[in-house]
Amino acid sequence: MKNLNKQDYDKWTEFKSNLRGVVNKHEIEMIAKLHAKYFDHKLDIPKPCGCPNDRARRVIQKYIGELNTLYDKGIQV
């Protein structure tokens, strides 16, 4: 598993410091791009629908959790 580079680490630091329980469209796109980059998969931007069993919401939460794990490892040297 890769570590975040400095630019992405700083971006994630800012995201974490501004958490307010809801992510906007711009943040979802950033989360998806970072996840695709560091977890080596095709970019797929989830589109939440607001449904009770919204798959996109679960995917976003999974991406955030996995990116937090990378963040906790520190910056790529």
C-alpha cells in the first residue's frame, strides 16, 4: 500500500479538519480521485441518491476509511 504524497496529505488534512457530517459533490470527487490513485482502480465517482440503502454512501464511507488509514501512515518519502 502506498503512502500519500505531500500534496495529497495536505489536501486530506484540510478535508478532515472541515468535516461536518455531509460531503459535497466537490469533496466526493476528490475522495474518489484519491482513492483511485492510491488503490489502483478506475475512477468511479459515486453519486448518492439519498435513499436509505444508498450504495454510493457506503462506498464513500469505505473510501474515506481507507484513505484515513493511508493518512495515518504519514507522507510518502
